Amino acid sequence: MKPSEHVRANVTDDGLVILDIDKGEIYSANVVAARIWSLLMDGKSEQEAIDAVAAEFDAPRDTVARDAHSFIESLVQKSLIDGPPPS
């Protein structure tokens, strides 16, 4: 996956900020979502990102999976990312 051409994103210590240039909309997300974003942008699959986040944040995998899928689905619906649909 990669950001859509009309998207600019910045990961900080506080989380993630996404700018949709075409729509003039700004989105923000917490540090966990920022980590998911970073992993996906590094070429990891949704499942690999879920496993990494569950381990890094010592969180239940099923909770991370549900939240990650919801986050990724929202990125797809808003056309903020390009690539294969979430797995």
C-alpha cells in the first residue's frame, strides 16, 4: 500500500496527520494508528502490521485486528491509500 497521489502524511511522536490535498481535508490519528500506517507504508501486510502492533504495544491481538481493520477500511473508503484491499 501507498498513500494516494493527492495525500501527504506525517508521522510524529504524537500520532499521524494526513492531508487530502484534493478535498482540503485533514485527518489525525493516534500513535497506534501512526504505527499501523508506517508499517503498511513500509510494505507490510495488514496481518504483519497487526502482529507487530500487538507485540509492540502488548495489546490483545483480536482488539488490534479489529481496530486496525477499521482504520485501514476508513483509509480505503476515503481514498487516502492505494494498493490491494485489506486482507
